Amino acid sequence: MNPSYSFKIYNSVPELPTQWDDLATSTIFLNRKYLRILETAAPDNMICHFIAIFCNEEIIGIAVSQFLDLSQIPSFGERDSCLRTKIRNFVFKRFGSKVLIIGNNMLTGQNAFAFNSKNPTKELVKLLKKATDSLENILKKQGNKPHLTIFKDFSTTEIELFNIQEYDSFYRFSTQPNMIFNIKDSWHVFDDYISNKNKKYRDQYKRARKKSEGISKKKMSLEDILQYRERIFDLYLNVAKKAAFNTFYLNENHFEIFKKNLKDHFLFYGYFEDNTLIGFNTLIKNGSDIDTYFLGYDEDFQKEKMLYLNMLYDMIGYSINKKYRRIIFARTALEIKSSVGAKAVAMYGLIKHNNPFLNLFVSRTFSYFEPKMEWQERNPFK
């Protein structure tokens, strides 16, 4: 019997077929439990959809999409105020405020889809494009016609899947890399990692720890997160608004929803001085990986206490002691992450403007609005 391929688009997680999780084995970020939490805790300007691909009624592919309406957020970011940024903000509001993303814009890495390995991958990627076209039409009928369609965060080998005619109208881009920290087999405890560093970076570690004297770290429960909700949100916003470009802002109840539902798979650490919460970071357990999630801090304490660097050391210490294989440090703050031992892994995406005329200019304007970031890679080990 010849294979009969089809796809279905779902508006909510409870609608998903029961076999969905059979394919969501490579990452927690595609399974139904996480997707239900994402759906519940999604930013106000985000709508999630879910795509299932079938062969003769057997599910052989799953994918996640997010529609973002950038016109609903008050600011794209307050870090830069140069002319280029003002032009970029105007262009996005006018010509690119409605964005359809195949993938998860709240994470770094390939969290877009999973396919059954028994089926031809190119065929599945073609079907994913058909499903995306169908989703664009659904959104258009709802008055949300996407300006931009983006497939995001693929490795060098993964992006090659899209080298087919169906994606010829897309521009391939690369932004900041994913910073990945690989834990060596010889590191059984955190001190093994410190011993492996060269003198310059052992001294950096000692200096950071000395600066942090007087700060206490606490693993926070759901009750703690609820108690400090307003302060947590202020600290998050303090960091988020300093980003070069934001496409969403979390809601105030985001972290409590994650803690309530993911329980021990979601870690929330608070940093205190004299009973005042001055910073926090969050981690998600993902198989043999630890994925860093959102964080926040008081800028004054961050500078004085080297708070962010100390957080990175704490994340590394936890992951080594708990026998994880990798830490996904994500993008941003590339140099400081490199200084603790993370390596840059190039990430690629595809972007298309859905106005054919404007799409002709995407390749030229992209490099203007997303200039190459200059940073120095560090090697902290002997």
C-alpha cells in the first residue's frame, strides 16, 4: 500500500493525540506535559499551535508553533537607543509585528519538531511546510495574517534538511550561537572542574566567590515563589528590558505555574542579602541536560557582588554533582559564558516575509538589523 500522508493542526494540548509523546522522547520541550504548561503560562502576545503529521493514520511527526504579535508589547528593549535601533523598531511595528515561528522562541535549540526515524525526513519537512502554509491561512482568517514566518534554531546538519525547493523563498540566517557547557567524564565533583582551570580562571573564580560573601542562596519552593512574586517579577523585568530585542514579556505568574506543574524538574534559586531577594535563576531538567531558563537580578548587586558569574558557577556545580552531561546556557552573554567553559555552537534559521516584494529585501535588511556581534572566545582550562 502506498503511504498516505496528512497533517492536522491543534489549537490546544488537550486535543493532541495520545501517541504524541511517543515521538517526544529527545527533549522534555516537546512532550504534552511541558506544552500544557507553556500554553497556560504563555506571554499575553503569544498563541501556540501544534502540528501532527500522519502516515496512513499513524503519527510520524510532531511540531510546535508560536504566533507572536509584537504590537502588543510596550518595548522591544531599552538597552540601545541608537538610530539603527529606532529604525528597526519602526520597521518591525509597521511591517513585521505579526510573526509565526516554527519552534519555541522562549528557548534556544531545536525544540521545533521530532520525526519518526523510520520515515523519509525530506518528505516530513515538505509536509511541515504544507502545514505551516495552512496555519498561515488559519491565522489570516482570524485577522492575524503573519508578516514573517520563521523556522528557528537548527544545527549545521539540521538546517540541511531544508535544502529543498519548498524552502527556496526563505533566507537562511545565523544569529548568536547557543552556548553549551559539556561536562567532562573526569569531573566527578565541582572541585575537579575548578582544578582543571588554568591559573587566570581559578583566580577569577576565587575573586567572584570572595565578592559574593554575605549572600545566601536558597532553593525556593512554590510557596516561596508565591511569597516573593512581585519582587521576582521586578528582578526579571530589570534584566529583560536591558535585552537588545524582546519579542515577549513573561506574565507575573509564569514561574509559579512552572514550579507547580514541573515540580522537581523546575529549579528556582533565590539569592538573598539581609533577607532581601537580590537575584534568582531557574533551571529545567531535560534528560541528561540541564537547560538554563530565565533569571533576574538587581543591577547594583550584580556589579558589586559579581552575581551573574556566581550564578553560572552554581549552575555548573549543581550539574556536575548531579551527574548531568551538558548545560544548555543558551545565547546572550557569550563572553562570560565562554570564560566558565561553555562553547559556542552555531544556530541557523529560515525567515521569509509573506509580502513577496518585501521578501526580496530580507537578506539585505537582516544583516543591518542584526549586526554580527564581536566577542572573544575564552579557554579557561589547562
